[in-house]
Amino acid sequence: MVFFLTGAGGSGKTACMPHLRRLLPQVILYDFDAVGVPRSAGTVWRQETTEYWLQQALVHQVEARDMMICGGAVLGEVLACPSAPKINGISAGLLDCADVVRIDRLRASGKRGAAQGMLNWAAWRQ
């Protein structure tokens, strides 16, 4: 089984990871962005990275291990990946927060994205 914990920037995915590691020690946990995020990251990068993580899930599936990826994956894109039909199970959860909270979190973290484009992306994801 592979679990995707997804949401727009500032929704709390990274903040949840230490707690998830503690609560679910048997699940292999990855940050979607651990592969590196190029400055020009966009749809193609996200889709290719999603396929990469599904390929990793297939490796863990052979080991009978569940895996969770926390990051910006989009469920429709997950299901459209070539490796998706080979996965024993795919589940997803969406984290969201109020726009003012998102902006405060992004600014405090020093990450880019505290702008209208991110708010639009987050609204679309709901």
C-alpha cells in the first residue's frame, strides 16, 4: 500500500512528518521533495517525480512494506502514472488550511509561494 499525504504549500505536510514517523513506525515515510526541486519545477516535474515515488513503492511492496509520501502530488496524476496499476493499493489524504495561515507559514519558513498563485492552487486542490 502507498499513501499520499498531499496539499498545497504551507498546509502542514512537512510539520506532520515527525508525528507520522512516531505514530506509524512500520510505514516507510518520504518527503516528496527529497529528490530535489528545481527552480523551474512545474507539472512535468511533479508528474515525473510522482512516477519515481511509485517506483519506490513497488520496491517496498516486494518487501511487504507500506510507504507514505508527503508532498505536492495530485491524486489524478498519481492514478495516471504508468506504475500505478502495479501498486497493491493507493490511498490519499489532502491537508488544507486557511489562506492567512498558509501565507504566514510560507513567509515564516522562507519558502517561495506566499502569493496569489499559491492561494489559487490551494483552492483548486480542495
